[in-house]
Amino acid sequence: MPLPYLLPATSAFIQRPPRMLIGGDWVEAADGQTMPLHNPATGEVLCVVPRATAEDVDRAVLAARQAFDDSAWSRTRPRERQNLLWKLADLMQRDAELLAQLECLNNGKSAAVAQVMDVQLAIDFLRYMAGWATKIEGSSVDVSLPLMPGDQFHSFIRREAVGVVGAIVAWNFPLLLACWKLGPALATGCTVVLKPADETPLTALKLAELVLEAGYPEGVFNVVTGTGITAGSALTHNPLVDKLTFTGSTAVGKQIGKIAMDSMIRVTLELGGKSPTIVMADADLKTAAAGAASAIFFNQGQVCCAGSRLYVQRKHFDNVVADISDIANAMKLGNGLDPSVEMGPLISARQQERVYNYIEMGRESGATIACGGEQFGPGFFVKPTVIVDVDQQHALVQEEIFGPVLVAIPFDDEADALRMANDSPYGLGASIWSNDLAAVHRMIPRIKSGSVWVNCHSALDPALPFGGYKMSGVGREMGYAAIEHYTELKSVLIKL
């Protein structure tokens, strides 16, 4: 079927001159350099954006610093911060189709899915965070101070905005991840410099337009586009940044965490995962198979909490694997602008090669490819793949592939399932498929991950904190936990 016509606003946006937002102005890179963005579905150049220099990043951080310290933003009341977030969410709702098309063109994901999931989840999250702006509380404390027994005191604890936030996000959910950083920052009164992923800055740039349209003061939100090596490094090392927040690979997260510790600034890291999907013998097996397929193949498997390790009770293993393989083989792959497409391309040729190399590694080690295992173009496509006959210690099981590749292993009993589920350097998410609530409640506290879903997977809500154990990160996104990560506590003691 022919692809739907792009919105005129979408075409106009990708054809505009390459600019980024610094201090309320749309500017080129200081040296005029640009970098190309590619359409993952075709491999063709989509447009160009500025390749920010360290000088550009420093200007953006200074603008954010001045907005936090000196502008009207520093005196904005909670109700005003709430209303501005609501206004921003309303503008995103108005432009939801445009945002979804930009996400599809730049990232490769289905535009239809992006509109009802990525964009809508981002809108819902901003509205949720708007509510917290008026509910940030301190507390009063009765103190003892035994060395001053004859004196009276009034003491209280304040919760204050942390300051300038340097935010760096990954390419798999560019808009949603940006809003996960922006929402609590704006709700608490912080200012932000956002460095989107090298590959996917378009929705961040559109978000910046909407922030200005909503009425935020200049410098409150800044977007610098460019490479991680240059722009990302400059942001993480800038001494005017009070907090770093990063979503991406564990390897890069470790580097950012070390930099933050060297400077003793606040940091949250949402990193990689290798999440187990555990199917117990009593589960509704057809439902579990469909859920397991969705857990790994959604967003082309480019999900930090994707259910990339499948553990099925041995007597049902072959049937569940067969059902998932049937689902995978029936999936329609293609351009995400086609609403009938169920899986788009991977983000880049490099990621396509990386994922395919893991599949080849499995073949060479004697693993069985139950389905898929192929790549094709134009564009950066890998067919949904299920691999069996793999040892628990193999790289396919222990390392994050970040693509549509499921590794399936049978288990004998509950203890066996838990042992293998926890045998991973990661601990971001896990799902249990079972109707035995007693068994489920025994297993939940023994699974070492930040989220456990029962009879579903990767089900996220703005009220539920999201983050990981072990190598999956430090801190939490969403929920009130996010407010805590964007504020500092100040103890005040007044001698009366």
C-alpha cells in the first residue's frame, strides 16, 4: 500500500535550516559545522543539524545558569510552574501527529505506535509532573540540642531545586526520554541543557520550539545537537552543571558517573538491561507467548528493559518457543510510516551489524536459530529472531544485544528460574507469567531488578519509579522519586 502523505509541518520541519536552541535563540554551531541524520528505513540522508562545539555547550550551560540564578524563572511560584507544564503538554497534544512522524523518520519506529505510545506517554508524564509542582513539601522538626538546654528553636527542612541539569538521552525513545528529564526539572524549578542522541535530535528540537511557545523564559530549556564525544563530553565536564542525568549504555553511564563523582555533583543513570521473562507451568501459555514476543520485539528490541531472556518451565518450552516463532515469522517489517507495519528498522547500519554479529556468534557456537536470523535492506532491518540451545553463560545471554533477538532457555523449578533470572550483571526489569499468586509473591522479592511485571512486560506508568539494580543504573525516573532526584534538602535551625 502507498505510504501516507507526510504532514506539511513535518516536511517543513526537516527542511528548515540547521539550528539549535541556546538561551532562547536558534543558532548554528559556533564553527558552522553540521552533521547528517539518516532515515533508518531507507538509509538515506534525512536532513542535517548543527554539530555543536564545546563552546556552544558552554554557552548553553551559561544561559541555563543565568536563567536559574537571575531570571524571573528563579522566582516562579509552584502554580505557575504547574500551569506552564500543562501548557507544554497541551501543545504536544496539538502536535502529536507531527511529533510521531518526526520520531518515525528519525528513529525508524512506527509512526502510528509512536503517536499512541511514545508521544502520549510523554504528554501524560508532563501532566503528572505538573501536579507535583504544587506538592513539593518540606517539614518542621522538634530538635533536642542537649548542649543548649535553656534555648528555644524553630527548625525545618526545605526541598529546593538542584539547579542546572545536564541531560543526555538515548536514541530508542528520543522524545519520551527527554520528557522524563524535562518534566521533573521544570516542576521543581531547575533549568536544563539537553543533549539528544547523535542520531535522533529532531523531536528534541521540536520540543524546544514548544517550550518557547508555552512561555518559558529564555535559557530555561536549551538543546545542543552534536556528538557525544564533543558535545556530550563538554556538558558532563562543565563546572556550572549541578546535576547530570543520563539514559543510555552502561559503558557510557559508568564514565559519566565517574565524572559526576569527581565533581561531587548529583547524578542519575538509567542504563542497560537484559531482562528475564519467566513463564511458569501454570501460566496461560498462549497469552504468555504473545506477551513474551511483544516484550522483545516491540520497538525492534531497542528497549532497555526488553524481555531478551526467556525462561520457560521445561515441559512447555518447545510449545512456547514455537508459538513465539510463529508470531515472529508473521510480523510485517517495513517503513514505519506504513500503519500496517509491525516492526521497523534498527537505528543505524552500525546497530544492524552489531545485532547481526550476535546472531552469527550464536550460529558459530552451535546454537539453534528457531526463526529469523537474517538482515536485509535498503534500510537497517533485522528479522525478529529466536535462539535456543544456548548456555546460560554465553554472551547471547549475558550481554545486552539491543535488537529483536530472544534467547530462550528451559528451567525445571522455581528455584532454577530465579537462579538464572538473577544470573546477570543487569537488573532493570523482569516479568513473571503465572496465575499462582502464592508463587508470584514468593518470587517478586527474590528477583533483583527495579521493576517486576506480572502477566505483562514493560508496562510503565508516570506514578511508578523506573530504574535498575546492579549495572542497570543509579536512581529512578518517574514517580515522586524523580522529584527527589531534582531537589536538594536544606536543614534550617533558628535560635529564638
